[in-house]
Amino acid sequence: MTGARVVLQTKRLLLRTWVSSDRHLFREINADPKVMEFFPFRRSHDEADALLPKLNQMIEDNGFGLFCVELRDEAEPIGFCGLSYANMPDIFPKEVVEIGWRLATRYWGNGYSTEAARAVLEFGFVEKSLDAVLAFAVADNQRSTAVIERIGMQRIKAMDFDHPRVPDTHPHLKRHVVYAATRDAWQAQSRA
């Protein structure tokens, strides 16, 4: 990984590609039981290290991906936020794009996820001309669904599903609720 390329900026944040020095933060968020509370796994340091360059490759290949979120004033990485293909062919068509984020716990409660996610939605609709973006989360994950609702996405109950990659050993994590934002609705909301 070479130098970071800034893709988006907000008042307090930079969303950028990943660099080697982000490795420690990425390891932290992938192993933290609070951050990963609604996932059936934690990643080892080796697994996190192996995934990091793949995130930059996804950005290179698609023009979007899971960007490193950095505090502008401190030049400090705090987590990630971005767009990715849902990659669940039994649930969604292959072109479906989802939005997602994760921050280290010490940065929770400051509105950073909401700020980053709003910028990512705008990027998806304006720069990438996406027609729609989905968000989904474990039904009991109130922290994530609160962010999803704050960024203006609408619940689509008919699309709720049991996640096919969640093992039966974690039944409480299977049910996922689905939200959507369309470019037309986002544009109308932006003009209001």
C-alpha cells in the first residue's frame, strides 16, 4: 500500500484509501467484541492484515469501496465507511450496492458515522450515478439502524431476510432488517 488518496471530505472527516499505518486501527475494530457484537466472528490480526489491501483493490476496481475514515484535524484513522456490492446472490441481484461502516469504540457518540455515511450516500448518487443503495443490519442492532434512519434511508420490511452466512449457532444474528435510499428520493430530500 502506498500513500493515501482522499476520495471524500466532510467538515470533520477525510474518507480515503488505506495505508500501511492504518493496520493497527483495522486490527482493533475487527477484533473488538463491542464493534463486532452483531457479527458471528472476529478477525485475527493476520485475517485483518490480509483484508486491508483487498479494500484498496475494491476501491480501484469499482470506484467505490470501504474507505478509511480519518479525523481531518488529527490525521488519525477512526474506522471505515463506504459502499460495496452486497454479494448475496440468493437475496439480492448482483448489482445491489450496500452502505456500511464501523468505527473504533472510542469514537462512538460523536456523529462521525452519520457524517461519513451522508457523504458516502451523496458520492454514490452524484459521483457514481447509483439508482439505489441498501443498508441492512441485525434486527437488534439499534446503533446501526439509528444511523441508517438519520441518513434518511427508509425501512423496506418486505425485504428483511435471514442472513445466509450467519451460522445456525448464532440464531440471534440471523434476522436482518433492510433499508433503502433511491437517488430520486435522496435528491428530493436534499432540495427540501
